[in-house]
Amino acid sequence: MEDRIYMEVGMVPYQNLSGYSGVVAYGIGADYILVQFDDESIYLYTYESAGKEHIERMKGLALEGIDLNRYINQFVYKKYARRWRD
């Protein structure tokens, strides 16, 4: 299922309003968020892996274009469901 999610979600460029984020893109689903970093790795965070409150906060930060990387490092760093690396 997770591979299907990765293939179906269109990634959106992250605005990076602070200018210091390692996040370059994201994809939002009903109960998950995909986050792509500048090393081309992509992480899937789900309600199940990180909790609904964290996922919803991450979605909001992604849409705002600021503090997503900081939030991930502070609250959900290793709580991803899947990681892809090229």
C-alpha cells in the first residue's frame, strides 16, 4: 500500500519561507504526509506511525511553508512509516 501512496501522490514544492529548511517538497493525503528532503529522500508519516495530531500539524506547516523541518526534528524524527532513498 505504501508504494502505491508514493506513486499516486503528486509532490508539491515546499515554499521554505525561512530559507533554512531541508524540506523541498511534500504530498498530503487524508491520513498521511510525504516529505521530501534535499538529499532526495522521501519519508511517509502516517496517523498510525506518528499520530493524528502530529500529521495534521505537519500538513498545516507544509501548507504555510515554514517550520516543517524543525517540527519533524523536534517531534516525529523517527516516527515515519516508510522511507525511500534514491
